[in-house]
Amino acid sequence: MKEIFKESFKLLANNKLLFASVIFVNLVAIIFAIILIFMIKPSELQLVSHYSAFGITHLYRDQWYYLYVFVLFQPLVAILHSIISVKMLIEKGHSIAMLTIWSGLFVIILGFSTALSVINVWNPLQ
């Protein structure tokens, strides 16, 4: 297992463009997570956490600390897409690995915009 990690990292280090992309995507995810952490304010208000057409109330509410799920989502997506892109580099080649890492950046940006929308509805700027 240790040899697999060494070989994967060596292959990633040889591919400079993919290595820079992985670093960039992880930095963007960390920056977005830090921004979201500072935007969350504790409150007694409850926010809508999910919708279900099958329940009695349809809209289910949760406490303010549910917003930390959005913070954890950013680095988790970055790490998983980085691992998958290295695996794609080994199995399929450079172009699929680049597609994987940049699709991860797209998912991170969508998640960040969704989190900002929820936070601004729940805690509008004054």
C-alpha cells in the first residue's frame, strides 16, 4: 500500500499541470471554507434544511449549526476529486485526470454559491 502511494505521488509530481491544478483546487476549497466559517453566526432562528414531498410538513427545519455541513463539503470534494484525478491519471491518462480535477472545482463553486445563498437568506447582510 505504501508503494502504491509513493508511485502515485511520483506520477503526480511528474505531471506539473495536474499537480498545479490539484494544489489550486485544494486552496480554493480551503479559502471558500474559511469564508463560510466567518459568515456563519449563531442564532435561535431555524433554517430549512431539506424538502420532502412525502412528509407531513414538506419543509424540514434545523438549527444554525447545520450550516457547518456546507463548510465541510468544500474540502471533502477537493480531496476526493484530487484522489480520483490521480487514479484517472494512472488508469486513463492526462486529459481525463484534468477533466476530473476541474469538474471538482466546478462542484466546489456550485456548493459555495449554494451555501452563500442559504446563509444570506438565513442571515442577511445588514
